[in-house]
Amino acid sequence: MNININRGRDDYFFNRLFSYLTRKLKVEIKEMTQLRGNVYLVETGKHRFILKGYKDLRKLKIQEAFASSLRKSGFDQSYRFYYQDRDPLHFDGSYYGCIEFIEHHEKRFDYGMPSDRDEGIELLNRFHDHTTVLLPSYASMLPKTDLPRKWHHRMNEFTENLPVVNGYVNKAFTEELLKWADFSLRNFSNSKKKLETEPPAILHGDVAHHNFLRSNDGKLNLIDFDLISSGSRAFDMLQYANRILPFLDWRFESLEKINHLNKWLDTDAFLFGLLYPADILREWNRLVRDRDHSNPYRLAPIVEMTVSQFQQRKQFQEDVKSRLGF
């Protein structure tokens, strides 16, 4: 037996959890490592799996059912849950699910690689094709996507954080960012219904690069469905576009060449959504929330992202606004 302990949580809790799992699952646990928060890598004599804690049993059951439904629908580019036929694992206020561990390929998914960007959007589109069919079974269980509300909250939090942010970047930058956010949010809110003309799907909600995982056989997988909701697939596509634009040097013409994104570029609502500076506001809010702004290793990349790309972003704003007639 080998217990690896991440000191982010007390040893006593970790050891109790280890003993509880050994007793409830009736397997020999050889090694257990905390990855982050309430997520652990567990190695038994036969296989490895991810142990993930949820505060709500309902959330765990939705995750288990959704992963199973995806697999049954023919979508095989994700994980499965183990031990679903047993009583729920309930320990210290959390319910735990056992998720299939996907062995990583040495070549990690990278938005900086054109081939990965293309493969990622194809996978996301395939995911939507399957979840459009699955949605009727889950509609009553899932929240509806509300990007304006999310963006409004993000902008308000950023505004509250300005005293900290302006200690590291010039006020002129943050004033411009807030103008972009306000313009985007107002116009997107008034026009978003134009994106909802096709059947809704179950949306992923977090298309960050780390949620695209290449397995050791080279197959790309989509993981982590904690933020699934229902709505137009355009909302996931907007987030995908926002994630890749820094790697396209903020060139609109490069977006036009990407399948499944380019179909939305004639829709005003989608263009208004592209103007929202989601990444900068998100990263500053997270930095301040975690009180990590005094950590130079966390701070430097965000300051760099805010300042070094500013002129490219500004040109992108002007380009898109001209296409919108502003």
C-alpha cells in the first residue's frame, strides 16, 4: 500500500477516505493521490480510476446517467463511471463517483496547433449531434444556458476587482475592456434569440483545452461535464471561438476558415458575443478570488495577456463592429 498525500488537505481526512473506499469497494487500493480539491487518482490491483466528490447526490446521478447515455448513443469519445450498481459512496458530506481514467497520450491537446483546433471543433460538433437527441430525456434536470447573466456577473465582479487590477495594469486598459464588455453584453442580450433557431442541445459549458484529452491510442476525448446545460450549440461555439482567437492573432478571416464556427459568422448575435472579453475578465477575477495576485508566476501571464494583445484585440473589435454596421 502506498498513499501519496497532497498537503492541501489534512492527512487525517485523507487516511479516513482511503479506509472508507477500501471497505466499501472491497478492492485493494495500492495508491491514491489527490489531484485537486475533491478529485483523486486511485490505483487498484486491476486498474486506475478518478474519484470525484459532489456535494449533491442528484448532481452525481445526473453525471453518471449522462455519461452512460452518451456511450449508449454511440458517442465513445469520453469516459464511463464505474461501480454504479453499488450504494452511493457517501463520505464526510460528499458523494463520490468513480470515473474511468483515460491514459494520456504524450501529445497533449493544444489550441496553438491548427490540427488540434480543427479536431476539437469536429469533436464538439459531434457531441452536439448526439446531445440534441438526448436532450428531451434531460431537459427537466438541466439549467438553461444564460450567457447574459453569466457575463453580467463576470463584468460586475471585474468592476469590483478594479482596485487590485489597476495596481498592475494601466487604468486605460481596464476602462476599454469594460466598454467592450458593456457593448457586447447589451447587444448580445437583445439579439441572442437569433441563435436559437435550430433544435437545442446539451451544451458542454467549459471548452477549455484541458477538457479535450487525447488518449494513448491517439483518440481525442471530451471530458468533465460538470457545467452541462441546455441551449443553442452556438453558445458552446462562441466559447470555443473565444478560446482560440488568441492563437489566431485575433484575425476574423482565420475564424471564417474553421468549420462549424463559420456558419455562425453571418449572425449578428454571434458577432456581438465574440466581442465580450471573457478570457481576461475570467482570469483576473479568478486571480483576485484566489488571492494569488501577489504570486508573480500567476500574475505575470495575466498581465501579459491583458497588455501585449491589447492592440490586436482592439483591431478585432473595430473589424467586427464595422461588419455589424457600427
